[in-house]
Amino acid sequence: MTATTPPLHAPQLDRTGGTVSENPTTADVALDVRGFRKIYGGKGRTVEAVRDLTFSIGRGELVCIVGPSGAGKTTLLRGIAGLMDLTEGEVLLNGARVSGPPAGMAVVFQEYGRSLYPWMTVRRNVELPLKAKGLGKAERARKVDAALEAVELSDSGEAYPWQLSGGMQQRVAIARAVAYEPSVLLMDEPFAAVDAQTRADLEDLVRSVWERLRVTLLFVTHDIDEAVYLGQRVLVLSNRPTVVLEDVVVDLPVQRDQLETRASARFTELRHHVYLQIQRAKAGHRPEPEEASR
Ligand SMILES: Nc1ncnc2c1ncn2[C@@H]1O[C@H](COP(=O)(O)OP(=O)(O)OP(=O)(O)O)[C@@H](O)[C@H]1O
Ligand SMILES: [Mg+2]
């Protein structure tokens, strides 16, 4: 860390300065990412998307990930969700190695349009994972209603996804994940297609769902303010081949408010710090060997 940056740095796996994630014991760790490496191979073209990502997330923690475009954020989430083989390393969920899509995990994909079934109404899209979970009809209906209401789509239940705007489709994908009540929720730039006001509302929705369900939440965003507003920690990724540049503890109060939190001095300090880190990442900065050592 340079002298110009405020003391916000929480070294990997040694978050002694953290307000929430102080030395999680093995039992407290929901998600453990160890030596995650991904090289995409193809005819004549190989891309080392991710070099070495190692971090753990405590049960019920809300961690945001920011990093330059192409840094491998989506790759990381696909690996955690068991949708892709790693080149090296492993992902442990509650201590068990992930080798396929784990039960109890929900993902809101960056390409939300492709994740909804066009031949099913909005209601049926949201209901589908609840059927897989084995819930009865009345309970499914209740959860679908509540989730659609939470994303302000109560009027669109009978519409088909292709009849909705991009932002509305994105909200359907969010409703589906929320209704499922997962124990681990992965979100990949879920608010990219919504307007600023809706985005603020959805940020607060995510915080309230997280608080209510105590879900372990990993949230990828390119928006620094959003990462600081939402997260208890922000992992800043380097550019490709990707490693963790910094693990920033967000020591803002639990109760967050779009106006007050964002106007607070600490929020400004944190966003300034993360902004500088992203600039360093884009400029090709990599952690010092001792920072990177584990
Ligand atoms: N299926 C694939 N085959 C080959 N290369 C891939 C594949 N998917 C991703 N890549 C490459 O891996 C790198 C990381 O991609 P990824 O989509 O994970 O980045 P990202 O951080 O999510 O980017 P963005 O912020 O733009 O969403 C990029 O260089 C990309 O071209
Ligand atoms: Mg991506």
C-alpha cells in the first residue's frame, strides 16, 4: 500500500482490521476460493483469464467484487457456481468441493436476457426453481407474488419476458433468485440495464433481502459507489491475468441510506480509495510479492 492511500487495506486471509470478517473460523466460512485459475483454450487462442484468486467469504457476508472489464469476474462466478471446470484450484462451499451447480445457490447472470425462458410467463419463470425445490402450489404462489412485488413487477406476471424492457427482464431474474431464498447468491452486474432510480431501489432491496435471509452474497459490479454502498467488503481485482489486488473492509454502519450513507465522509473516503485501486489495476499494477503471498 502506498502512503497516499488511507488505511483501508485488509490483507488477504488476514482481515484483522475488519469489522465483520475477523478471522472466520472454518465453520464460519461459506465460500472458500483457493488458487482459482482459468485458462480458456481454443484453436490457436488461449487466454489466461484468471491467474490466482484466493479468498474466503464468511457465512452471511455481503462481498462486492470490482475490477477492470475482462478481468475475469464472470469467469469467477461461473467457476463458483460449478458451471465451468477450473484449470487449477478449487472452490469449497461449506467445506465441500464444488463440482457442479450446488443446491441452495442462485445466480443472477450478467446476460439476464438469456437466463429467462421466453416461452414461459414471468410468473412461471420465477416459479420454476420453487418447483424444483419441492414447494407446494400455494406456497409457490405466495413467494412469487412477494418477489414480483419487491421488484415492482406485480402487474407483469402474465407477460412473457420478450414483452418486457431490458430493465424489467433484469428485475424478473432478480425476483427469481430472491423467491428461491438461496443460502448463497451470486449476482453479476445485475443492475446494468436499469435506470438510476430503479437501481437505487434495487440496491436497497438487495440489502434488505440479505439482512432478512442472511444469505451469503457475492455481488459483481463495475460501479464503485455501488460496491461501497452495498458491501461489507470490496475485493478489487487486478487486470488480466487476474489476482486480488486488495480486500477492502467497508466499515460503514449496517443501516445504509441512499442519501445519508452516500453523503458521509467515510463513504467518500472508501469510494476514493477503491477508485484509486481500480485506476492502479487498469494501469497494470499487481500486488507486491509479500501482499500476494498467502
Ligand atoms: N468462453 C470463453 N472462451 C474464451 N475466452 C473467454 C471465454 N469467456 C471469457 N473469456 C475471456 O476471459 C477473460 C475474462 O472474461 P470475463 O467475461 O470473465 O470478464 P469480466 O471481468 O466478467 O468482464 P466484464 O466486466 O466485461 O463483464 C476475457 O479476456 C474474455 O475474453
Ligand atoms: Mg462479466
